[in-house]
Amino acid sequence: MFPVAKCWELLGLWIKKRQQDVVRFLEANRIEFEEVDITMSEEKRQWMYKNIPEDRQPAQGNPLPPQIFSDDRYCGDYDGFFESKESNTVFSFLGLKPTLASKESEP
């Protein structure tokens, strides 16, 4: 059993790894993005919580980062991003036009 402080530390590392995975993909594909640190702004954190559709909210607690938006349109969470990455449909997930290298651009 981990002490509570260690659990929070592990959760933070888990979230950071997921955030880095999303950022690496966006950078590698030259997709412009803005990374928002909700830990530094209560206003941004509340905006995120408010703009996640009710049917996508967790049963308990608040949704954990990363949550992905395209402007004000909610795209999904990390699991949705990961699934779209695995199926090579990330551009659709993000609401973007597919690139030539994407499976989505095939006829």
C-alpha cells in the first residue's frame, strides 16, 4: 500500500505521461495547439469542466487531464485520442482535414 502522498505523485506522473504523448503527436504532425495548464488557473479548470459534455463526464469526481478541445469544440479525453491514434483517425478526432499520410485520406 502506498502512502497518500505517493499515490498523488503517481497520479501526477500518469497524467504527465499522457499529456506528453498527445503533445509529441501534435508536434510530430505539425499540428498547431495551445497547451493549457489548468493547475494554474481556476477559471481555465472550470471552463474545461463546464465544456465537457455531460455524457462524457466521469461517474464520480472531475475529469482528469488531458482533455482535448479544438477551439471550443470538445474532441475527447486521452482514451479517445489513443483509440483514434491506434485506428489512424486522429485528424477526424481533432476535427481536422486528414493529411496524405493518414488512413483517413484514403478513398
